[in-house]
Amino acid sequence: MADALVAAAGLGKVYGTDIATRALEEVSFEIGAGEFVAIVGRSGSGKSTLLNLLGLLDTPSEGTLHLRGTESNSLDKRGRAKLRNELLGFVFQYHHLLPEFSVRENILMPYLISGGPVDEAIGARVDETLRVLGLDGLGAKNANDLSGGQKQRVAIGRALMNRPAIVLADEPTGNLDTENTEAVYSLFRTINEEWGTTFLIVTHDQDIASMTDRILELRDGKLVQDVRNAYAGAITR
Amino acid sequence: MLPLKIAWRFLRKSPAQTLLIIAGIAVGIAVQVFIGSLITSLQGSLVEKTIGSSPHITLADPTDGQPVVYSAFMQRVLAGTKGVSAIVPVRELNVLYSNGTDKVPLTLTGGEAGKLNLIYRLSQRTVEGVSTLKQGEIVIGTDLAKKYLLIPGDKMLLNSGSGAPVSLLITGIVDLGSSAANLRTAFVGPDLPRAQLGFRADQYSAIQVQLTDPFGSTPIATAWRGQFPGVKVSDWQVDNKDLLQALSSQSLSSYMIQVFVLVAVALGIASTLAISAVQKVKQIGILKALGMADGDTGAIFVWQSVIMGVSGTALGVLTGFGLIAGFTFGTAKSGAGFPITPQPGFIAISVAVGILVALLSAIIPTRNTARLDPIEVIQNG
Ligand SMILES: Nc1ncnc2c1ncn2[C@@H]1O[C@H](COP(=O)(O)OP(=O)(O)O)[C@@H](O)[C@H]1O
Ligand SMILES: [Mg+2]
């Protein structure tokens, strides 16, 4: 328990006060460092709600969440923002890049928010990220001038900038074609294997889920399945 | 510095909007600087014309023509009063200047040249010759000189009504700033009027006093009235009540114009920032999701308003100076009017108010930003 990277215990979420909607109920699980996990379930089953709780974008109505040993309810808004910046990387369905900034600056943004000095090592890190993402030579371009697949790769680069322990991806390929979808997942896998980054990926694509190491399935806000996929690694390779 | 950088990018992303609001601030501040300096200079020029070279407080006998005694006590009191910058005892003699058929009434103001200089600034105002005011010399105004073609070196025959006419040598011609004074006033040494009026050495037509602050005259005049019973103490502010009232209502209306201009500027910046905050709500949500603190996202809007406020104000001050220069040039060309002096204090206040107003208008977007929940933005793509 103590060494789990993510530990959810009895997590629940109710939206609204007048008309209460229960989106999540009694969800408990633990995830260790370096795991590559899919969260599946029908639309409205609570996947995004769970990811937002794990990502400290929202607070649970019940239960506790430990991230690398820190209890999320003990943090104030500022503390949550800080931990989010240091520990977590997000990839959303939509790329959410800042159109006012170049590709390079978009990738650098989480680091700039952390307030660190932009030195040579950081410049090299951005270069490495661009290379890993297959975005060599596009750093100076405006984020708006890229194709959809490229934009999503920039968003992934941004999520990886602070070398987070956990990447949370909410239907990251929902807006991409098959080719780009496959590219994104093999990228996730490479990073997971080379850097040991933990991935939690929300998807409703069974093929993709089957390529992960572990699948959490939600139904009506409840965790109904938590299975390890022994063959996943073999399939991707 | 990240909020500043982002603010700058936001502003650059919509240059037309940014430039418009900067222009709006600039116009507001330029009007401020121009109107403020115009009114202040106009009033300064009017006050200067009224009292610049006349006494602020005059002590005289209540009966016209009767002398006031400049006693040792009075000398001590006047010299010992704080704020008194010049004390000039004068003797005034009404004479007729005969020029062929014309008989021109003139008032001779008699005193020591050095003393008269303190109030009338004769040496500064001498346009021809010199104003030494030695025995037998006279200094006349420009209009009189022009009308009767008099130049330094000419002699004037003056008749005071008592005794024989006297002949005086014109040594200088002065411009007293108003044509009435230039036509009717002349200056002589102290002895001629004294002899003609039959005054003792300590008797004068009036003791004229100037103060460092002309607007502080009333309490001083009141105090002197108590100390010198039987002496008429005149205060320029009482004698020019109408002018001063006009000036103060003019100031009031200029303040009102300025307040409305500032309100318009404030509304302009505030609405632009509010629009900007709505336009950038996605970006703010993303930055928050990436871990930017509320204080920093709020600071983006503060920086935006600082950038627009400072550059708009700077541009406005420059434009204001331009307007002042243009106005001064225009009126100088037409010969009418007066120079506008830029008022540094007033400009400093305009600058401070301009920037403060810009900062205040950042309050609403900053507050809304703090309230924004990043989830809303992220889920609505
Ligand atoms: N902000 C919200 N306010 C009210 N209800 C919400 C909100 N967000 C999600 N829900 C509800 O919670 C349930 C789970 O939603 P969500 O987590 O988005 O599901 P999924 O991502 O699996 O499609 C749904 O019934 C949805 O309508
Ligand atoms: Mg969802």
C-alpha cells in the first residue's frame, strides 16, 4: 500500500446539490510505478470523472486518494496545482494547445509553470522530446500550423515535459485516424518502457485496451473488473 | 515572469484590439494633460495679469488723497509678517500732461526705483532706455509713448494743479502688460510727489505689499486690520471676487471633464479586459490544468492592463505635449492667447491615475479567472 504510486480507496463522486448525479461509487484500486493501464467502460460510466479525480482536477465526494503517498484531501487548491504540475501529465481528447505559443513553447509550458530556470539541459530535454515524438524541425512553428496528429503529439510532449511519474490520458486518440492512433499508442508504450512512466489511458476501443497490461472497467460508476493482461506486451511487439 | 510573457502573447495575438484600447487610454490621458495644463496656465496667466505687477495688500488712509503714516510700528509689523515678499511705500500724484491741445491725465507712482522694481518689475519691463528714477526723471508706458511719439531723452511738461508745472526727462519706456496702465501710469522718484503733495517723510499715499503666496492674503489682511486701526487694508482677493469666483467654477468644470474622461478610459480598459478574459478562457483553463496557480493566471490580466495602461499613458502624455505645443504655436502665430506651460504635478497625477485605473479594471477578469474550473474547459473541447 505504502509503495503504490496511486491508491484509491472507496472513491465516490456526486455531481450537483439540488439534482444529485452519482458518477462514481466505492472505487478502490492501487497502481504501481511503471504500469500501463487502460480504463474502459461505456459512455457515461464515470471514466472521465475518475481520471479528473486522479488528476487532482476535481475533489472526491467520498473516499481517499493517495498519489505517491500524499493524501489529496490534505492539499489546498494551490498544493493540488503544484502536485499536478510536478507529478502528472495530461493528454486529453482535444489537444488543448495554446495558439499564442510555438510548438517548443507549448511543450516547455509545464516547466515554465513550475518556475524552473530554462538552461541548456532543459533545452536539450525539449529537443529530445521533439525527436522522440517525431516532431524534429517543427519546434519554431506555431502550434496552430500543425496537422491533427502532430498537434496531439505536441500535447503528449507537453504532458511529458516535467518527466511526470504518471500520464493520464482521456481518450487521447478520439480525434485521430487509425494511423495516428497507432502511432500515439506505440509512443506511449515506448515511453512507458524506456522511462518507466506510468500510464492510465481512458479508451472505449477494445483493441487498444487489449494492448495494455491491465484493464479497469467501470459500469455505472462502479469498478466491475480489474484484470491483468498477460499477453498485452506480446501483442504490441 | 511567465504571467507577463503570456500577457504579452495574448495582447500580440489580437493587435487591433490591443492598439485600439491603448489609443483609447492615450486619448483620455492626452485630453487630461492638455486640459489640465490649459486651465492651469490660463488661470495662472489671468491671475498673473491681475496681480503679477500690482500689490496683493494695500494699506492706505480711508479718505482718498489723505496720507497714511508709515510708522516705525507699522514697519516692524509688516517686515515681521511671514509670507511678505515685498513692502513698497509709494506716493501717487495725479497730473495732467499737456501736449499741444491735448491734456492727458496721468497717475505718477513715486518711490525708490529699487523698491518699485519689487512689485512693478520696471527694469524687466523696460523696452527702451533705462528706469533709474533719479531726481527729474520719468518712466512712461508704451501706449503713451506711442500715442504722443515720445522717446527717451524727450522732456514732458506736467501740471499737478498746485504750483508751477514741472518738466521731467523721459529715461525709459515700460510695458506694464495692459494698455490702460501703459497709457495712464508713469513712474517717478519719491521726492517730486512728496513735495507736490506736501507729505512728511513718513507719509505715503499707500504702502503696497506683495506676498509669496497671493492666495494667502486674506488672513494677513485681517490681522493687519486689527493692528492698524484707522488704516484701510485692501485685499486683492476681495477686490477681485468675481474673477476668483469665475476661476474656481472654471476649475470645477475642468475637474468634472477630467473625471468623466477617466471614467470613460476605465470603462474602456475594463470592457476590453473582460472581453479578453472571455476570449482566453480556454487558455486559462489549460494553464490551470497544467498546474498554474490562480494567482498567476490572475496576474496575466493584471500584466495585460499594466502593459496597456503604461503604454497608453505614455503615448497620452506625449500626445498631450504635442497638443500643448500645437496650441502654443497656433496662438503665438495668431498673436492672441498665452503660452500653455505643461504642469508636471498635474501630469504626474494623470499618469498615476491612468495606471491605477488600468489596474483597477483588471480586478473583474482576475476574479473570474480565479473562479474558473479547468474541467469545464477541458471537457468542452
Ligand atoms: N460536471 C458534471 N455535472 C453533472 N454531472 C456530470 C458532470 N460530469 C459528468 N457528469 C455525469 O457523471 C456521469 C459520468 O460522466 P463521465 O465521467 O464524463 O463519463 P465517461 O467519461 O465515462 O463518459 C454521467 O452520467 C455524466 O452525465
Ligand atoms: Mg469521458
